[in-house]
Amino acid sequence: MTLMTTRLERDWFHAYVDRPQEIRPGTRMPTAFRDGKSILDDVLDGSARQQIEAMWVYLSDGTKARPPLGLQKQSMVLTASSEPVIYRNFIEGAGARGIGVGYPEKVNLAFDANELRLALVWQDQFMDAAKHWTDRGVGFEGPLGDAVVALVALAKGPGVARLKDSNEAWPNKAPREAGWKFDGYRLDDKGRPVFLYSQGETKVEDSFIPLGDSRKGFSRILKIQAPVGAYLRVVSGKLEKKGTDTFELDGLKIKSAGLLERGEGDKKELLLPLKEGANTVEYAW
């Protein structure tokens, strides 16, 4: 089914799913829609057109499409209610020491404790723990929700580094080789984790606060001590400048005063020079 969008025309797909018996008399495919309405009237206002388009968009992900809930033997969907939910495991896109955090505001992130960087952000549903919490728990599990953005998809190296200046190449060796270490995390008064990492006398506290307005996103507050020549690599990839101090990556808007854009094409980097004390970056969809 995930190959459908590579061999079928979109309009034909819409017509066939809407009226299978009319398009191909005698087909075993039942008619799920009548008069432009669906029996699932609580999904997309019961609109046949919108529901069929949603199927097409899902299948357009091809082999990357996640199996729908219910196809596995069992699922263990983790949901944040009054406090965040923390999931430490093999997370696809965040490595073998991934720390996933699901917030009640329906925004989520995954922090890579090996590379000491924010790896993924996404919206709505958090994680399905069934793969890791049943049987032998082999393999990586990806985010369960939508609008997943990989902040440093093809780049290597830690999230924070010391550079001679903004033109120096970002170090691509493992943080441990550069003397960085992960010091765990503590919880604030609302149960939100504050990630701690350090390199000698340089100490970092990295926290994420969901935005309080109608947008989905985070205000990232990174506190640093002894930051001489320290930079945060905020994101890397195909960046677009959207305004003063504002850039966009795969639909995610990133905003902070003093952002530096460098590189070309799909390998651009967005750096933030870090000052002593608190530094803030906003991520919003």
C-alpha cells in the first residue's frame, strides 16, 4: 500500500476510494462513503474528500509511513496529562541514549544524551512503548505523532562547542572525545527536565518550556557558565530566512536574537553565540 502513490494518479485514487463499485464493478472493495460523507463523522468533519486525502498523504510517506495503531499485537501509548512524560530508550533519530519528553501541551522532543544535543521535535502523540516494554525490546522506536523535525539530521558533533570564531568548522568528533560529559537532568517545579552537561569548567543547563500561546512549540533556555567562544548549533539543513532573527527548517520556525547563518544549500547551519547566563531560542510550528 505504501507504493500506491508512486504508481497511481491522485485523482484516480480519490475517485476509486470514493466509488469503488462504480469504477470497477464486482471489486471486493466495499463502499465506505455515501453522498460525500463518511460513517466516521468525528474525523475531519465526516468529509469523504478530506478523509481520502488524509489516506493519500499518509501513503505518500512510502516506506517511512508508520504502521497505524492497532496493527501491532499491542500498543502502549504514553500520554502526558498534568505533567511531562519521560521515555529513555533507543529512539530513532535520537540514538541509543535518547531521552524523549512528552509535554501536556502536545509538543514533544528527543534529546540525544550521547551527542548532547536536541535531536527531534514533534507534535501531538508522544511514543508507543510496546516495542521496548514487551518481549526483548529490540530496535529503535520513532515518534508516534506528526510534524517531526530532525534538527541536525545529517550533521555530527555536539550541540555546544567552542570555536575560534563563527567561521571555524563545527567539530565532528564525539563529545566524549572533546571532554564533554552528560551530567543527567533535574526536574523543575512542573516536572520538566533540565538537561545538564559540561566540559571542564563550562557547565550547561538546557531546558525547554512549551509556548503558552496558540502556537505549538518551545522556548529553549540554555544557561551556561564560562562561555568564552562557546556557540550553540541550533539546527542544520535546508534553511530559509523568514525575517529578522527568524529562520525556517521543514516548517519549524526558529527565532533568536544574534543567530548566524552559514553554509550553502542543504548543509546550512544556524549558530548562536552564547553569552554568560541565559540564552533563549524559540521553536514554533
